[in-house]
Amino acid sequence: MSTLTEEISKHRTFAIISHPDAGKTTLTEKLLLFGGAIHIAGAVKSNKIKKTATSDWMEIEKQRGISVATSVMGFNYGDYKINILDTPGHQDFAEDTYRTLTAVDSVIIVVDVAKGVETQTRKLMEVCRMRNTPVIVFVNKLDREGRDPFDILDELEAELKINVRPLSWPINIGQKFKGVYNIYEQNLNLFTPNKQVVTERIELTDVNSPELETYIGEQDAEKLRADLELVEGVYPEFNTEDYLAAKMAPVFFGSALNMFGVKELLDCFVKIAPAPKPIQAVERIVRPEEENFTGFVFKIHANMDPNHRSCIAFVKVCSGKFERNANYKHVRSNKMMRFSSPTAFMAQKKSVVDEAYPGDIVGLPDTGNFKIGDTLTCGEELHFKGLPSFSPEMFKYIENDDPMKSKQLNKGIDQLMDEGVAQLFVSQFNGRKIIGTVGQLQFEVIQYRLLHEYGAQCRWEPISLYKACWIESDDPQALEAFKKRKHQFMSVDRDGRDVFMADSNYVLQMAQTDFPKIKFHFTSEF
């Protein structure tokens, strides 16, 4: 047991979240560099650096310079085992990010110093608040012109509704940016722009020593001392318990692209961030230090290796020790399964693992057995909740463009829907397949991936719908009457559940008024 408790205390599993373009993937890349997991950092968008970012490995991600899927990376840093999940910031993939947040113990939020808090950051913070997830804020891009650090802190407090406490402080900003003073460890880091290797730091424990002037000049030294005095006066003392209870967010400043301020963030993070926590299942609370293994599937990814057409289910280990070749119960199907080649990840590269501990993310080869939200145990009946599908907002008919390839198209649609990229509904009225998504970009990604990964061509046809909602009723006759009346608006989802496709808000409200015995649900968990 002692090894299990030891392993748990060393694990740190977190997600990096933000609005698109604030610098999540670049930050991930630099964290991997410090962990020795990669030796040259790639850029997401750059003409000079030929290497693309490690976590953006899908072809479409490299072309567009955006992340469209959450990628999982594990590495060791000192005595710690760190698992990073780099999430897509684009709102069209918010569902993927939302599910990822169920699998992490803490979060790093990246904020652009010029733009401040943006819409997507606000939405994701709401999810963190719902789950009481501890957050650390990294204010990025200080080597570019931006806003005053005090303004940014005020905005963080107001917009994210959380107390903040700076643990590092910038010396100037933009072209005059000279470095960062690390309040947490009381040392000074001078800035030399370099995108691919690590800069050195200066030990300077006393800000009031005349040495400071020799490094940053008289004017900046005075300003830094005044700023730090103000920080100490205005912001509460940093207290780890408040951070763990999600009441306070430590703030760091830096430039991820130039590798600046990232090491301070990482050093402080491994010390204060929470180890794997107990998780509430439907039946009981599952504690990480229990002997028996439990875990849940929070993501499924098709074609990580295009040569093998393989699907991989990402399982978060919640308790006990996962062992290769051991028999585990798949609760939904009530079958025992064993896995001969479970894998650990470094974005797309993977290696076989013999054991995994709470907080780790394990990839299991999937031949169509898994769905998002499935539970694996040593035999106990357990269900983890909190991985819903949301009601989509955009709909299109999907049609086969190449009759010779209908088998490939169907297989492609099946695998991509398992992955949770979008949702598939079959119309009861005309039997056509309807794809529902949260944003336009998902349609392009589906079409691109069907063509490049399955060799199947599809075309989209317009359909005018407002909302899809799952319906149920305690009165079977009322349900039957509703389905008859609304015959042309009825569909079934992949689990065979009834879905009502309203073509306008008015129609939906009328249906809710006319049929009081029918329950309308906007997420798939009910």
C-alpha cells in the first residue's frame, strides 16, 4: 500500500485551458521541454520554426495552427509524474474540453496580456467553478505590448469571480520587457528572448539591495519596489488551502513563446497543485488509495495512427493500480476484459505500460466496445457521471458522395461519433442521417477526416432545425401520442433514444405547453 500512497502523492494531472490563440499549446510545448520530454519546442504558427507543436499532431491542426482535439502527454519532472491535457480553445470543440475537465485535478488558465479575459475563458471557468477545480492563471505574451498588470488582475477577479494573488511580477512590458521577479521564491529572472532554449535566472533574495539597479537600471528598480509593496498591501497572503479549495488563484506572468516565466510556473505548480482526489460516483465516493482499480473513459480517439485505423479509449485511473493483462469488468456490458497493450501517451507517440496509478491516463485499444462515460472496475458495479453530450445547435444532413465507398463512410461516421466529435441522429420521417454539432468548424473537420482517414467522400445538405432535445415520459400513452403528432420532427440517437428536433423556438415552446407530461432534456444525462 505504501507504494500506492507514494505514487498518488507524486502525480499531478491538469488541463491547460483558454480562449483560442492565448497560447495554450505553446505553453504545453514549453512545459514538455522542461520535463525533458522533447528537446526542441515547435511553434503552432511560425514561418521560421519548421517543427510543429507536439500536441497538435493531426494533419488539419498543423495546417490551420489550431487544436481540434484534446491531447494527452505524460512526463517526469524531478520526483513528480505530470500528466498534461492540452485542450482545444475553439468554442466548436467546447464539449471535448468540458469532458476533459472531468479527468483532471487542477487547471492552468492562459490569458493574453493584451486581450485579457475572453468569452471562452469565462465559460470554461464556470465549469471549473461547478466542480471546484483549483486554478492557476498564467498571463502570457508579456514580450508584446499589452495592458497594465494591475488592470489585468482586476479583470481576472471581476470576470472569473475568484480572488487572485500574483506570485511573480513583470518588470515593464512589450519592447521594454526586462524580466520577472519571482515573489514565490524571491529571485529575479532577466529576459533574453529565445524561443527554443531555456534562459538562466539570478538569485536575488532582497529587492531592496543596490544590486537590483545594476541588473535593471534605477528607474525600473524603483518601480518594481513600489509595485511589490502595492501587491503585498492589496492582495491577501498566498495560502495553499485557499488555492486547493478553489477560492484563490495564484497568477504568474511570462512569455510562453520565449520560454519565459514558465519554469517558475512549473516549479510552484508541482509543489502546490493537488494530487489525485476522491471522485463521487453514483453509488459511493471512490478514494484514490483504495486497493481495487476503478477508472472511466472520458474520451475516445479514432485513427491516432492512420496506418492502422485504430481507436483508442482514454481511461482516467481513479483508484488502485491498473495492471496490464489483468481482468477488469466493463460495467455497461457486464463483460470481463483484459488488455494486453495498454499505452501511455506523448501526444501521438505512445508506449506500452505495465501499470498505472490514480491520476494517470491510460489508452486502451478499442474495437467498438467503449463509449464515453464507461466504467471499468475489478468487479464492482460502479457508475461515474458527469460526461454528458449537450444538445447540438447546428444540423446538416450527411450524404454519401461516392456510392462505391458507402461501407467506409458508415465506418468513418461510426468511429467519429464514438469519439464525441459530433452527434448522429436518424430521422424517423425519412430515414436520413443528421449530424448535429455545436459549431461550423466541426463539419469541416468531419468532412476532412472522413476523406483523409477513411477515403470516404461526403457532402452536406442543409436542414433547418433549431434544437434537438431528448424526450421521455412516465406515461407511455402520452409519449406515443406525442410521437404521432410530431412524426416529421422525430429522430433517434445512437443509443436508440427518442429525440425531438424542433425547427424553431416557438415550436419547442408550444410542444412543452401542449404536452405537459413529456419531459424535455437538453443534455444526454437524465
